[in-house]
Amino acid sequence: MVMEIVCPAGTPAAMRAAVSAGAHTVYCGFADETNARNFPGLNFGRNEMREGIAFAHAHGSQVLIAINTFPRAGDEGPWHRAVADAQSCGANAVILADIGLLDYAARHHPDLRRHLSVQAAAANADMINFYADTFGVKRVVLPRVLSVPEIAAINAETAVETEVFVFGGLCVMAEGRCSLSSYATGLSPNMNGVCSPASHVDYHNDNGVLDARLGGYTIHRVQKDKPAPYPTLCKGCFSTTDKTGHLFEDPVSLNAEQLIPQLQKAGVTALKIEGRQRSRSYVAQVVRNFRAAVDALEAGQPMPEGMLARLSEGQAMTTGAYKKTWR
Amino acid sequence: MDLTVGPNQFFWSADRWAAFYDDLAAAPVNRVVLGELVCSKRLPFFQDRIPDAISTLLTAGKEVALTSLALVTLKRERKQTAELIGMGVEVEVNDLTALAHLPQGTAFSVGPLVNVYNEGALAWLAARGATRVCLPPELPLTSVATLAKAGADLRVMIEVWGHGRLPLAISGRCYHARMHNRTKDNCQFACEDDPDGLDVRTLEGQPFLAMNGVQTLSDSYACVAYQIDALQDAGVRALRLSPQSNGFGAVCGLYRQLLDGQKTPAQVTDAICQLDANARLSDGFLTGDRGVDWSGSRT
């Protein structure tokens, strides 16, 4: 069976672009704190969601709604409503991370298909099967800490479908288990759906040197004529007594396009593209390329080479944890 | 309020590890959670000392629990997690993998690395057998209060991170190994040189984080001394103190005296800073704008 391409859509326009470019599946979120890309100007109102899903379904594509932040104590209502509205809007599945919300969805919306978000960081077959047995999870988005042979071993031990990230931003830490951003800025992926938020970024210019700061901490320093990477915390430049550099990760993004045949052999069902904050033209281009790759694979033809390098905005690419030496 | 000692997050020699728990038998704490939380490669170095430590602590009248590993990916780690169940003491779940092995109806506790952000998650864990939950450190006081109230109804004791470097992130990658241009599989145990983690500064020399193998911690030591009244009012039943290599017995004593009204928050924080003149304190996750913030400087 052809591998499923799961594409991001931050706006209705991006959803139409992804569907038209050949996305088998699109994932998106409501415009509030219930999803992990809670950026200004992004995501879907209820009517936009209903119309977007109708458009996708009319073109043979599926839509998944990410409700993958952790509901706030004393205020779980917005998350519960998001699950109910996802069902009434016609979503094919919801992507959840919180055990309380999984339990709620399983009890109140048993017919709504449930996927386990990468934010749940389910990194082995025992845990994945536990989520399947307990909450009826049908698919898991694997955390970006696993090598390809480890993914194959998981698939050999579970009937749950696996979805893996193949392109875009790369978390270095286990997802859903990182408070670096709230330590420095007060806003976190788990609680607010943001990481290293732009509201806390400032650039400081001094004697031909440009500092990029997050929450007052200098994360990058470059000569003024050089491009300054966005100050994402885990990809910053830091010092210990012995060494100065990108101690956690270089400012790289993930590109696993050349690993697609291996991921298929490892039993992976779906390939996920990160980037709900990206433009529709970016989304369309990435979707077209990945669709061409899986179609070529299905037809027994060689993979197109290096097709996406130009989309990385000059950033270096990595295959991340899929190769064991990354660790 | 009870005092719980969390699992040591760092890589200490087996002798240092065993001596730490011997000393802890005399400390004024109610409960000790021990075992390996951060990296499965460390466990073989002190695993055979665990039964003696458990026995010493039980004899001293402490409650004892064993932690599960924070991130379980390898077959060996799954086996280690499954074997925790048969050790004869309660398991503190720090990754849901441990729950997969725990028979339904077995009582267990939940550590700060499991995401318990709301009443729904707490109620589900309580129904599954949780009797005590140490909340994730990033929760604000308003959430802590809501969960402490829900915990009282569910008969789950709510504990809060009280003292020590904050566990901010866990990764598949070992940063100590990376710093020495090694991979995790060939790490040569670089983390053993840093018994409290390795200080990570910004390019301007600002203290910021601490590196501990696959774990990233805060530079600052969390300290809830100024929040004790608010936590007590909220119904929090225990504070967690996280092991550090120097003066930990004194830290336990200071928090006990604070809870017993024998010392003021200012006296406690002064004494903590005297133990380590370079220690920076924080309590911002509870009440500040950012986790790193410290209310002591405002008082």
C-alpha cells in the first residue's frame, strides 16, 4: 500500500493547497490553546474547519485535528469542546496527548478515531499497546528519539499504525516533556502550544555583532551581515567550561526523504511533514515532492534525489535520530 | 506537610550513592524514592546496592519507592521497567511504560515527569491505582491548588517539587557524550565528572541550564521556601527535595524546620546559599512570569 502523506495546514488556504497538491491527509488545529501550534493568525475557526474538511473530503483527502496540548486545571472545557467540535465538523480523527483527554474522548466520543500525538512521547511497544488497550488509540505519532531499526521493532510488536516525521522542524528533546521554553519565557508547548515564542524574542545590535535573545538570554550571536537563525532554545549556542557551541543541536531541520524506503520496510504507515506555521506555497511544494516520492516507491521506481534542499531556507539538514549516531 | 526525597538525577559512584542513602536514614524526611531515573546505562554500576539501601531506609522508618526510567526506548530498558514490579516496594511511575507492566489494582505513585496537568488526568490515574502524585514542576500555583483539591476528593496525595535543580527536558541524545564528540552508545560515562550536572551558560556568561547526560536541568535550584504558606493553604501534602552532592542532609533539616515553624523563609534561603555560595534560586513556575524567576529577591 502506498505510504500516507500527512501534511500540515495552518490556514484554510494552506489546507486547499495541500489537498490540491496531492496530500492524502491534512492535519490542523482550532485557533486557540488546544493545539501545539498556537501562533497568532494561524489555525481554524469552527466554520473554517467545517468548510475545510468538506473541501478535503470532496477531493478524497482526510483531515486530522490536533488537540494536543495539556488541558488547564480547572478549565478543561475548551479541550472537551474541541473534541466534540472535531467530531461534528467531520474530522477523520483527533490527535491527542493528555491521558485525561484521551479518557474523555474514549468515553464521550467513542466513534471518533483517536491518534496518539507525538506530545505523548510513546517510545516503545509496551507503552503504545497500553494506549491502544486503554484508550482505543489506532495510530501513534512516534517521538523523534527512535532509529529506523527501533521503529521496525516497534511495528513488529504492535498493531497500532505508526506515523513518523520526515520533514521540517525538529525537536531535540522528547516532545511533550520539555519545559525549557517556560523556564525562560513562561510559555510552554504543553500548556500554551508555543515554544520559544516570538513575543519573547529580541535582537540586539552592538559594534557589528547581532545578538538574538529569548527571554533576555542570548541564544545566538552572529556578525551583522550574516543571517541570524531564529533563537529556538534547544538549537542555541551555549558555553560550558570546556566548550562553546551548539551543545544540544545545531540550527538544523529534519529531512528524511532518502529514508522513505527504509521507513516503509520498517512498517511505517504514514509520513508526517512539520510546518503548520508555513506558507501555502511551501506546503504545496513539500507535499508535491513527498507525494512524488511515495508514488515512485510504490511503482518500484528510484527515489527522486535532493528534491527539497532548496526549501530549507539555507538551513542544514539532518536525518535526526533515525540514524543511531545522532544520539 | 511531608518531605519526600526524589531519585538522585546524577551519576554518582556506587560508594557515593550508597553513603548518600546511609546518611539519609537519619534525615528528617518521610519518604525516599530511589533508583535510576535518567539513563539506563548508569544502573549496572549501583544496582546491587539498591536492596541494602531500601532495607536501611525501611529500618529507619522511611517510606520507600523505586522510580521507573524517564524515557524507555530499548528492549533492555523495557525489561528493567518490568522488573521494578517485583522488587517489593512501591513503584513511582515516571514514564507510562511502567503502568503497562503494573497489574490493575496495584497501588503506585506518579513522579514529576508524567504529565498530570488537569483533573481528568489525575482522576484517570487515581482510578488506575495512583495514591500519590508529584506534579510536573512547570505548573503554576493556580493549577496546583485545583489539583490538590481534586486530589483530596480522589484520595490522592499531591506533592510539589520543593527543592533542587529542575528537570526541564529529557532526550534520546546524550549531551555529555556530544560535548566530547562521542555518541551515546560510546559515551564513556562523561557525566560522572559532574555530580550536580554541568553548568551551561549563555554567550554572555549568564548562568542558564545544567547538562546531565540525556537530561537538561535548570541552572537555578528550585526553592519553595517563600511559597510554603500558599502551598499549605492549597492543600499540598508533600514537598519533594531533589538530591544534590553537598549539604543535602542540611537542606532536608532546613525544610523540616521551615515546615515546623522554627525557621523563616529568609533564614532557610540564607542557609541554603551558605551551603553553596554560587547557588541561584528560583520559584517562578509557581508564581512568577517565568520559571527562572525568584520571589525572594522581591521580598
